[in-house]
Amino acid sequence: MNGTNHHSTMRFYLLLTTVLFVAACSIKPDASAPIKELQYTVEAAPEWTQLFHRQSGWFGADGVFSIPLSGVDKVGNVGNRETLLLFSDTYIGEVEGNKPKPGNKMVNNTVAIVKGNSAHPDSIQFFYKKDSEGAPQTYFVPANNNGKQEHFWLGDGFVNKALHNTLYLFAYHIQITGEGVFDFIEPDVSIIALPAGSRPPFSVQRQIKTPLHINIPSLGEGNFGAGILVNTKWAGAPHPDGFVYVYACIGKDKNLVAARVKPKYFEDFKHWAYWNGKEWTADITQLRGITNSVSNELSVTPLENGQYALVFQVLGLSDKVGMRIGNSPVGPFGEIQEIWRTPEWDEGLFCYNAKAHPNLSKPGELLISYNTITPDFWKDIQQNAYIYHPRFIRLKWH
């Protein structure tokens, strides 16, 4: 073989190797393949729970969605600098022993920022809006309240690197209908858009009206924003398809439904598509349930093996944290695996809204939170400040 032919042959093999490598990297998970059983153990993560056991300022809330401000949301995110935590109804005040002092106040949404991804006490800082006299206020208030007395509870969010690193947050319109802890309705959902680099007090914000409130007789009523999967290369997804998936939990059966959109079209709802059980359609009324028994806050996390872990509170409110494994962001998902029984249930606390936080998880693990509350919440929290804050567990893959 002469030198010219030798170099031509080498270039051919190098080209062939490159093509095969690229093809292998772009292979999409097979949604029709059998669902693989995964091995794992689950344990408490007390160092994370302890971060929220506080005696001054913020001392209780629900919610705790986590958003890496870099836009990269993956397990073992070594370069992570800051993660924004979102909370809904929050108590602010001073605690002595386990009991709040008089003068504590509830506001409807607050945030915290975690530096890095460890649970060191110095890594987290809590923020709430204050008026001119330093009294607690709510950060995000509906600009369009539909002519009713409404406030915002926050859903999931993400930093959109395809739209100037804008930070998007889902915000549910809440109307209180009575004095009980479950006496409320969610008649609408907006999206809050914050410019790149936004930090408290979020003085610059846009509120985007959406068509993402659902009322389908066969499924029920609810709003999108229960969880977001940014399945893009820039977000660090292991098998990216370039879409942002947004989930909702609707109806009495706690049905999971999904929408998706390319991130560059996130604000243009004519580009959104909805899963009808077989394919993606532009008609939101054709939505069909993917699975059921999920919770109003949840997570879908892509795994390195091409599968997806759906984490939720079984039936929305129970003593069980559940997980279903699926072969795509819209399943099919396997049976519920009850990965944790919440010990707080035995103390008379209701447990709800379990979800994973991949960005705060170590390699080979999945950090998971859930919330606690009581049926007579308004009275009980004045006797015990610590009935109402996130609890954490850690799932370890084997």
C-alpha cells in the first residue's frame, strides 16, 4: 500500500468512526422497550432537612422547587454555583424553643439561594420581601387577578438559555374559599419572566397570561407547572431531544399530563404541543393521562441509562413517596415503587408534594424532598413552628 492510499484509508476509518460515534450519541431511548428494573436504596438526608429547621426569619413553608441559575440541571452538577429555591405560603417570625413568638406572619411566596450543592449551614440564605418598615411581604402578586382576591403559589421553573437566560416561573392563581387548609381553588396559571441574573427583590418582572389551565371532563381540572424537565444539551440532559417538558397533575385521580415546546418558543403558545396518549398535538383539549396517583408537585429526572424517574407523593397526600420508571419523558411508566414511608405521618402530619432535586444531588444519587402540614394548620403552627417545612431523603442507585 502506497503512502497516498494509506492516508486515504486512515481518513476513511476516522470518518467512519466519527459517524458511528455521533450516531450512537444521538440514539433516542426506545419508549416501547421493556421497563428495566433498577436497584437502589433510600435513606433519610437529615443534613438537608436541618437547613430548614430555623429560629429566626423564615421558619416554615411548602413548595421547595429548585432551579439552578446556571441553567444546567443535572445530577452531580460540579460547576453549580447558585440554586434558587421557590416556596409558596411561608411563615416569617422568631421562634423560641419550638414555638413561634407572637407577631409572626404568613406571606404567599418567598425564595432561598443555595451556593454550591452541599448542605452546609452557611450555604443557604433565605429571602422575603419587606416593606419600608421591614415587615414581611410577598414577592410575586398577580397583576391580573381576574377580578377576584387572588395570590400566587409558585410552581416549577427554569433558566432558559435559548431566550437570553430568562428565568421562568409558573405561578398559580389562588382563591381562598373557606377557612380550612384545603379550602381554595386554582382557576388560572401565569408564567413570571425574570431577566437574566435576577435576584431578590425581583423588582423587574413580567407576568405572562397562559392558556395552560385545563378542564377536561374525562380527566379533571388543574394547571400546568407541577414539574419541568429541560431535556436539552445545554441543560445537561444525558439523552437530549431539545424540548422543554412541562407537566400537570389534574383531577381526583391525580392524572399526569404533559406538554412540550422548544425552549426558543417558550413564550409563544402556538408552538406548544400536548401528549394525547399516542402523539403530540396542538389541541390542548386532546390531552390524555400518562399515568395517575401522582402529586400536585413532582419531578421527572432523566437517567444515564436512557430512562426517566417520575417522583411524587402517592395519591398526592399520603405516607408514601413513590417513583415510577419510564422509557421516555411521557412514559410508558412502570408500576409505583413505594420508595419511602414518611415517619412524620405517625406524628399526625400530612405529607405531600415529593419531588427530586437532581442539581443538588451527588453522582449516583437523587435528593428528594416532601412537605408536611396538619389538618388544623393555622392553629397548630402557632404551637409548633416545625410542622411545616421540607423533609429530605436520598435515593442511591446500585
